[in-house]
Amino acid sequence: MKTNENGITLLSLVITVVVLAFLATILINLSLTNNSAVNVVRDAEDSYYDQKEYTQNRINEMTNGWENLLD
């Protein structure tokens, strides 16, 4: 009894391509929505820089206040 084991068949290749196309479609849809990870990171970055600027302004105000008291 002889079996044919020459590698992958055309059917398994087609199934693999279909699954990869399906996964790529899902990934593209998830990355383009409003709540995607990219947008969340951008919002966090904006919030970080806003808070950093606010903190620096408060430090400058407090420093100027102490300099005025010491003069």
C-alpha cells in the first residue's frame, strides 16, 4: 500500500490564504475604528503633554511667587 505524501495540497493552500485574508480584514477594521489602540495612545500622549505643560506653569508661578517674597 503506497501513500502520496508529497507536501501540502492545493486545498490546504487555498484554506490558508482564505484564513489569512480573513484575519487581515479583521485587523484592518480594528485599526481604523475610533477606539483603536493607535487613537488611545495618541489621546494619552496629548493628555501627558497637556499635564506636563500645566505642571511646568504651576512650578514657574510658585517659583516667581517665592522670588517676589524674598526680594
